[in-house]
Amino acid sequence: MLEPREQEKILAAQTDDPEDAMMLGAARGDDIRIHLSEKNGRIALNWENTGAVGNYDYAALYDHAPAGAFDYLTLQWQYVVNQQSPYVTGTKKSGTKHWIGYCAYDYRARAYKLLKTAGPY
């Protein structure tokens, strides 16, 4: 499974397909609900998307207020189509504040977009 940053390079190099442009799911994030929880001492990513889910949508863990699609903690993310929520990360719950972000690939812009954030927790 490729990191989202690497997946973006592959997707951006592909030719335009009108159907692909529709794969950005919930472009405004109105259909997305996210939060963090704890399971067995680890931080868990929780998401629900009642709208269209793109093939490369992902949820990620941040140790600061998210500013972009790729500034999440290393390896602390999960494609949402591959995993049921919650996804337990490798990050231990501690006194540090954390945020969650939901990102989707925008085929028109050829880039990931940070659609929704929540936190700090």
C-alpha cells in the first residue's frame, strides 16, 4: 500500500477520465464525521462518510492542527475503503494533543484535499 503522497504522484500522472473527476466523494466534507478515541492505550481514528467515498480517501493522525493533506504523523493514516472505522494507530495515548483529518484525492486539481479536521483531543 502506497503512502498518500506517493499515490498522488501516480494519480496525477494518469490521463484525464471524466468519470474519475466524479470520484472526489464529499467535496465539502458535509457528509463526513470524524473523531479520535482510545483503544488498548493507542489512539484510534474514527470516521463515517455517508456520501460518496473516493477510492483513495484516507483518515490521518496529526500532532498539530492540520494545515495540509500530508503533514500527518509518519505512517499514522489509513485508506478508508480498506478498513472499517475505527483504525487503531501505533501512537500511544499520552498527554500530547492530537487531531484527525479526512483527505480525498481531487482528480480535477490533481491533488489531495484536506476535507475535514477535528480536535484537539
